Amino acid sequence: MSRVVITLALAASGLLAQAPTPGPLIRLYPVAVDASGQPVTDLTADDFKITDQNKPETIFAFRKPNTAAAPKLDVLEFSNRASKTPHTTVILFDMINLQDSDRQESWKALDKALPQLESGEHVFFYVLNLEGALVPVHQMGVPSPDDKTWHQNVATAFDKVMKASSHARPVQVGAEEQQKKTFKAFEDLANTLSVFPGRRDILWIANGLTTVSDPKLTSCNGDWVECALYVPHLAVTLANGSVAVDPYVLIGSVDANVNYNMDQMALLTGGHYYSRQDVKTVVNQVAQDAASSYTLLYDPGSDNWNSKWHRLHVTCERKGVKVQ
């Protein structure tokens, strides 16, 4: 038996989920894999168990991964069978949260790796520059003929953006401003991603995360989620858009505290933390996880919407299956 642990704030307004009777439902998107890391897509609702603050919960609704492709149709033939839902990924090259010594090497590695992607379809690319502005390299918007092939010719546009930012980080951007600009970029991307169907991921290339404690808390015995500034707000925004953040250290090293914070960002949003894997593998893995995720819904009950953080445990009872 394996377990995935999630921390959520159940706000009285029901911000994290809106649903019909019996009340606001919590939605969870676990991914099940076997011992070799391959998706397991034939589980039933009875295979999953949910506890909220150690209290067992009843699964109200359940959906398996939609991995089946639509059938091939003859002329004038149509089908109401749902096809595999596309998955949208935004690659965010975050200069603010890349150390100066690692920025250029990460840029070179990504410059070389992007053309190796199998397809650029449903993949978009942005740079968060040192001033905290989002600069599109391949922008989300109306579909265009180059959506499948843009990554093959991205080097010139990417290099132009990077060379325009080949200066030191502005001294006026302190730790709180740095965190605020980073979270604002996540929210802006999530709001744009919300028009796309299916799950959406932000593959966040960085090698650090500056965190600032909430000044309203004179002391905090909780973890990063509870104590850091702006984190609860970010969690609600990303959850509303069904957007996961996948931290990705491409080049360089991170210390234990940074590693912890980036891993917490992944857990907070339903993403996965990647380190030093090649870009093609990571992009494919993110898409595979999205396509292989189950949907679990449960009703926490009106008494549980108390504006406090709840620790949820999701377990799978089938032997040899791990839950991510």
C-alpha cells in the first residue's frame, strides 16, 4: 500500500471546489503507477481510500483516466465517444529564481533540448525576466500553423530574450518582491491556461525559491504552506484553474531547504518535482501523468469548511501500485 499526502485549506466559501448537492466537493487527481513506473489505469473507486484529518471519507464520485483514443471514422460517420483529452504544458524559464552562476548553463541546456521534443503542440514557452515580467517566446493564444513545429526553430527567439536580460538582478527587487513577482507569474499563466481543456501544468525551471514568512504570524509552528507569505492565496488560485506547478532543476545544485520548498510547491498544486532529467523526458512524463490521473470527489461536510488547513491521505489498496 502506498500513500500520497496533500494539504488543503477548506475555506468556508468553498473556493477550492464548487459542486452541486450534497455540497462543495473536494477534487483530487491521484496518479497510480506500478513498480516499473508505468500508469495503472484500471483501478476502481473501491481501490482508493481517503482520510481527512485521519477521518475516513466516502468517495462521492469517481472517474478513470481518459486514455482511449477516439475511433477512426468513415466519411459521414460520427461518434459521441470522448477522445483523449489534450494536455497543455507551459514551460517557464524563471530567471529570478535561477542563481546567476546557473542561469547561462540552464539557458544553453534548454536551448539545445527544446528542438528535441517530439512535438510542440499543446506546449508553450515563457521567460520570467529579472524585472519580474513574463516574456512570451511561444505564446498561448489562437492556434497557428507553427504550433507543432515552433520548438524546432525556437533558438533565435529564446536567445534574443536571454541576451536582453544579460545583466545583474535589479537591486531593488528584494526577497518579498521576488516571491511576489514569481507567484504573480504563476497566477497570470494559470488564468490564461484556464481556457484550455483537461489538466494544465506549468513546468517551472528554477533552482531556488525565495520564501518570506507571513509578518502577521509572530510565531508559526506549522510547515511552509502555513507560514509562508502569499502561499494560501496561490494555492486557491491554482486549484481553481486545475493548474499544477512542476518544479524542475535543470542545471546546478540546491541545498536541503530549497529542495524542500520546491517539493512543497509540487505537493501544494498536485505537480511533481523533477531534478536534472533531460527536457524531453520531463515534458513527456508531465503529459503522461496528466493523462493517467484519476478524479476522486468527496464531500467533507459543512462542518469541515472551517478556513483551516486539512491534511488529506490518499491510499491505494491494490498490491504493487504506488500513488503519486
